[in-house]
Amino acid sequence: MPFTTSTTETETLERLRSLVKRAEQGDESALPELRVALDANPWIWERYGNLAQQSQAAWLQLIAGPNLLLRESVERKTEQLRAELTGPGPSPLEKLLVERVIACWLQVQYADAAYAQQTSPSPGQHTAALKRQAGSHQRYLHSIKTLATVRKLLKPAPSTLELLGYPAGKGGGGVGEQKPRRELAAAMAGTPR
């Protein structure tokens, strides 16, 4: 079934296009109506205002140029990375950092490819490409380290019982389930057994 829109939807989209055009050209008189439209259609500002996605799209354009196969393939790879890195139940901070890791990944891949594709560079071009490559690599590693650090800090601290070797959520006081009192006292005091 082909995609169709009602007359009302078509009129709404046309009004929205006109409003967006005015706003993009800096027409201040469009601002009150624009705010109402954005409140009614949050998907617009969520997509348009997602600067991480905008940045990644710019890197994709730079990397792929007019090559649609390359662009689509790299875009799918970034989606795969995003899914792998965010994992289940990420915090808002983790989501932000994952986007940064992906942007840095795109940058470092571009810098590596640009460096490798140089043919007879001048010493200045060679040095500039090497600096760009090293800088993007450092930013990439830093973004990964920051994500790992945040994840470590967000992980709940182990309980005292877990630190003493008791399985989490177990207990009940049965024989063989707990360490003898002498070992427990020594562990808490930090003395050898």
C-alpha cells in the first residue's frame, strides 16, 4: 500500500516547512509559532537538536562522499557499535559517552585512511596528517577510557558480605555456608588466618 497523507496532514507539513524555512533564515517573528510547533512535535527538536548525530552525519559525509554503499555500510557499523557499547539499561551519561566514542571512532578511521591515501606528500602535509592521526587517536582512547571509568563508578559497590567471600543473596546460617567465626574476625581485622 503506498504512503498517503490526508489533506490536513499535508497542510500541516506545508505550514511546518514554511515555518522551518523562516526559522532557519533567522526570522525572529517565527519563534513563537516555532515553539508551539516544537512542543507539539518533539520528534523535530529531538532529531534536529541531536548534535552528536549531526556531527556523526558530517563525518559520514566526509568519509563516504558520494559513495552510497560506503556511507550505508559505515552507518550500519556505527549502529552496531552503538548497540554493543550502550548495552542494556544505559544511564543518560553512558549514552552521551557512547555517542562521543562513536564520533571519535569515525574521526580516527578518517585520519588513518587520509594518512594512508597520501601520495607524495610534502613534509608539511606529512607532518599535518600525522598530527591529525595522533590527535584523533588520543581523543578516541580518552573517550573509551572515560566511558569505562563512568561505568566503573556507576557499578554498585560490593556489600561487606560479598567482600568477605559470601555469595550475594545467600546465607541462612547453615553449616558450611559461612566461614568459621575465627576466619570472619581475622578477615574483618585484616590479619592473616
